[in-house]
Amino acid sequence: MPELPEVETTKRGIERLLKNKTVESTIVHQYKFRQPIARNIGNILKSQTLRTVSRRAKYLLFNFTKGTLIIHLGMSGSLRVVSPNTPKAKHDHVEISFNDNLCLRFRDPRRFGLVIWTKQDPLKHKLLKNCGPEPLTQQFSAIYLKRVAENRTCAIKQFIMLNNVVVGVGNIYASEALFSAGINPNRPANSIDLDEFGRLSKSIKTVLRRAIRAGGTTLQDFKNEQGDAGYFKQKLAVYGRASLPCYNCQRAIAQERIGQRSSFYCQNCQK
């Protein structure tokens, strides 16, 4: 699944290419997604100008003249900006053509993504209104984490992946941040002290910023807005490195399931 760095990378590229462009036509080849696409979406978007593209959690917000198109990439979705004459691929389900010979295509083989139109403040939409703070903001801090973890006994890795605690810290980056902070992913959230939360919040910010600069993480289907794979995977310290030597101590990286997700950590460096 595309995580926050992948979505942020896509957001930045698309906004650079499509900001202030006007929709000329919309073609929907498949309306059945996690929630059906509105049948009149073509009429809604026609002649509207794209003012900005923003991100909240893993949702992309296309802010048009008269409302917002909310897009979620789901498990395997991607967005590409191409020429309208580019041959359609098998799973290109939505095509939005803009002036200046540019076309935004939404590809989603599994159709777990979302394309939703709203006239209201998108941050008040039911999908977004209960989201926790963005991890790269000042609001996300050691003091905040310590407060919300006070009565939480779940594993710290599960805790930082909860969308109402902090958005966008998916499985890959949770493993990487906990390793960087030297915290065992199995520890109960309420056992982490303020200094440890300080290291963890800093590590989360560092890992995510580094991944954004690198263009995301190359895993399975992810591509950025121009179809290029991200290349952060080669820099991962623990994720996907089960039984390989830890870069710090040379002990074998352990793998186990925590909260139904594969987790990777060093039992020596993350005691």
C-alpha cells in the first residue's frame, strides 16, 4: 500500500504539473470502487479549474473551483500525468483531461481506492474528521504522544500506526522509526517514557522526510505521478531484512507478526 511518503511525492508532482489547469473532460471506465464513483462526476468537473493539490493523511485533496475531489490510492492505486493520446492500460479506471494536453489517470488493479466529490470542507468529511495530527507538524511531539498513550496497553508499533493517534505512519516506516529510536516494537505504549517518545517522534519525522526526499519506497505497485518507482527501499535498515545482519551490531534481524502485520527489528539494539 502506498504510504505517506509515496502519497506526498505524488501530491507534489501532480500539483506542479496540473495546478491552475482546467478540466476539459472526464472518462470513467469503472465506477465500482470501495465506494462507487458518482455517475455525474464528468459533468461536475467539466470546466472547473484545479486550484491546489493537498494531502491529509493518505488522502489526496484536489481542490477545484466548486469543491474537492478526494482520492485514496487504496492498496495498489497510482496516479499518472500523461498525454491524452497515451494508450490506456488495463486498470486505468479514471481519466481526467485538462487543457495544455495533460491527462490525469487513476490506475487501481484491486479497486480498493476511492474517488469522492464533496462541496463541503474536506477536512470535515467523515473520512478525515477523526484523523490524528500530521507527523511532520509541531503538534506531533513527545508530550502529545505521552498524553495519548497514558492508558494504552497495545504494542507501541500498533499504537503509532493508529490513524487517530498520528496519520501516515504505516508498517514500513513504523519499523524503521522504532529501530532508529532503539525501542522494541512489542513494548506497551504506556510503558514508553517521555525521553523515549522524544526519540521516537524525532525518528518518525526523520524517516518520513528522508523517504519523501528519496521519492517514496519501491514496493510492489507504487509509482509516482510520472510512473517512476521510488527508491527508498535500498536504504531501509530493518524492514524486509529478516535474518540479515543488523547494520549496528551485526545480530540477525528478527521478524514477527505484531497486530497482524509483519514487523522487523533488532532484538539487541531494540531491547
